[in-house]
Amino acid sequence: MVHANAKLTPRGRLELARCVVEEGWPLRRAAERFQVSPTTAKRWADRYRLLNAAGMTDRSSRPHRSPSRTPRRLEQRISD
């Protein structure tokens, strides 16, 4: 399922990344063509360089860590 606010599907991201990486398009040109920011175009091009087509899939938006998370002991006391 594609995110409702996504500018491109994974297929479109792959096309953008190939334009930048394989065809040598400047990031700004690719970003304008695909209607995304240059930062986003760079992110997808970098993922393509690192992971190839597998890097174009949607990722979870869940944080990798939560430093200010409530301690588990306190969570347990609250839920008891």
C-alpha cells in the first residue's frame, strides 16, 4: 500500500534514482521532473546506490529508538 501523501510509488522512485545514478541527471533536474525536493531525490538516489531496487520500497516511520520513553517499570505500575 502506498502512503497517501507519497509523491511517487516505489516504481517512480526507482525511475528517479536510475535517472540520477545511471543516466547522470543532476539532482535538481530529477527533483523538478518528479516533483519532489532535491533532498528527497538525493535520499532515493543514495538508497539506490546502496540497496539497488530493494531500497525503493516503503519503510516504517517508527523511530529506531525513543530516548525519552517512559521507563518500563513505570508503565507496568500505571497499567496495573
